[in-house]
Amino acid sequence: MKKICKIFIANLIILFTFNFSIAEVTYVDVNAKGKSESYEVSLKKALKEAISKVNGVSLKTESVLETIDKSITTNEGSSGSLERNLNEKISEKSGGSIKSFEILKEYKDANGLQVVEIRATVAKYKLSKTANRKRMAIVPFRINLNEISIFGKSGFDDADNLRKFLNQEFTNYFVQTRKFTILDREFDKEIADELKNLENSEKIEDQVKIGQQLFADYILVGNLDFLVLEEIEKKFLTSEKILKKKIGSLNFSYRIIDVPTGQIKYSSKVNLEIDVKKQNQPVPYLFSITAKNAGLEIMYAIYPILVEKIEDGMLFLGQGGNQIKIDDDFTIYERTDTKIKDSYTGETLGNVEKVVGKAKIVDSNSKFSVAEIIEQKYDLSEDFKPRKYMVKPIKKVKKNKSSSKTKKKKKAIDQEW
């Protein structure tokens, strides 16, 4: 399994050498109000409201709120010097999260409570555009060690590397689709340690990053139920010739879970039985096919491939990467407004889709692909609009050679008879 380790590390290096969008720190001016029996508590509440308005509730927000509580400990009871002293103090203690503030008003309401109105300049961590995509975490898959056998060796002792490599194959696939923001759950400890290091930084850019860790909309969980690599010998009855085959068999079940509700959004499995004789690294090969098969199903379930543009008999599809190959054949569907409802639950199952043509991929890159229209029921470019058409791959049915030979023999016998 040393080869698996090397490949996993190589993939990891490739993953981190991509050009990432750099997040920025921006400053937002916001008005806030605090109300309490004392001036001190009212000011605390106003400052807390200001930062919560800008950054919401996060680990960093909670940290700054604690800082405000500890910083405002004076009993002076009025603005004046309190405002001047605190401006510098809170800016320093909060790592610049609150750059500055000014007191706009201070008065007592009809109930005799002290009201403080402020205008604060609060630092905000601006996320990259990719962070606005649907977020999915691929958690470490489970492995049934009792059902793993590599060329006769059972009781596999390198399950950790199997798990890491299988997870990495899924991560690679979904990152390349550019439809999800993939969150890393394999290195949570390392990420947490790095965030702790930022706490001691004096840079506002570092301080504001703390607590901005994204949370997943979906999590992908899976179980490697069965993995067997074996060499099979087949001896011909008419000769001494022995044919050797290396067969890889794999069963992998998986689910997509909606995090807020805990609902299973999609569930399926991958079953493989492949001749791996020509593969120098059969386990990585099986894992790669597993990730592609499962990934393809998940993508079509959540993000069908849409036609984004039609020009000169060409379809420009909003999907590229490893998911699309040149010469792949696709069926073109028109997405209608007619909905299908479940008679029992009343839930909408989807919209009626009409087959309107066929297309073949002629070009593909990381972001989109181009397909030539080879058949259409009418001019698809007329009255075209985004989301009107989508495509689905045409599954190629492999001809059964043995069945074909049997038919030929039967035909020959019939003719002779």
C-alpha cells in the first residue's frame, strides 16, 4: 500500500497548488443601540449589536463580545473620557474587529433606562465567491475490514490509507465540478491548530479570519462494504492453455444528508466487477471509477447539466472537468413548466422533460464544454433562454460477445440442418 500513500500525497500537493481566491477584509459602518439600567452595560450592548450585525454569530464574534465585557469595567458613568479611552482599548483588544466607534446619543427613555446610540466601524471578512456555492463536507468513509481481501490477504491492516485515498478521489471529483464548495473534514485538527496560531497575530487580516469557518449544507457519508482483488485461472478443455485474470470487485454505498434537517437527499451504491489485469495500481483504479460513478449520479441528481448558450449548431454546457469527455453522446431535454406531483404526499416530484434532440461533445475544459447538435426536433436556438434545456448522457450498452457467438453457432446449425 506504499504506492497508495505516494499517490495520495501527490494528489494532496496538486490540490493545494491551485490558484485560490484570496478573501479580503472590508470595513462596514453600522449604527447600533444599547439599553440598560447603567451607561456601562448600555454601551456594551450597543457594541455587541454592532459587531453581531456585521459578522453574525460566529466564534470570532463571541470572542470579541467577551473582550468588550472585560474592557468596559469603568464606573465613570458617562461618555466623555470613557469613549476616548475605550476607542483605542477596544480596537487593540479586539484585534481590530471594531476599528472605531463614536457615541451619537445618550439619553434616558420613558422607563428611566439608559440608552446609548453609537456608530461603529466593524471589520468584516469578505468570503470568496466560491464560498457562496452549495457547501458539502466529505466525511471520512467507513470501511468493513472483514470484507476486504487483496490477492488472498485478509484482515487488512492499512485501512487508514484506503479511507484517505477513497476520500481524496471523491474530493478531487467534486472540486473539479465547480458546483460545490468542498469543506475538508480530513484535517480538522490541523485547521483548528492553525486557527489557534492566528489568535496571537496582530494583523487585522488574521484576527478577522478566526471563526469564519464555513459549515456544510450537505455531508457525503459512505461505507466501503466489500473489496476483493483476486486472480482467477481458467483452463481450456481443448488444450493445456490457462488464461489468468485479475478481477477487482467492490461495493460502496453512500448518502447525501441535508445538514439542517438531517434528511437523506440522495442514496445509492456503486457495484463494480472489473478486469484489472492491465492496471499496475488496481486499488486506486477501482477507487477512481467508484468516485466518478457515484459523483456522476450525485451531480445529475442535484445539478443537471444545463445548456447555457446555443450558437451555430453548438451547445455550450455549464459543466466541464473530468465529468465530460470528448465524443460523449448526450440526449437533449426541454424543461417544461408542467409539474408532476406525488398523489400520496402532494410533493412536487419534478417537471416534465421532453426529448428534443441529441448532441456529441466536441470540446471540454475545466469550466464548461461544447457539444455539436447532431439531431433536433426543431430549431433549439429559437426563443432560447437559460435553464430551458438540459442534457443527460446516453448510456452505451455493451454487446454481449458470448451471446452473439451463441446466436451465430445456432444459425449455422439451423442452416446445416
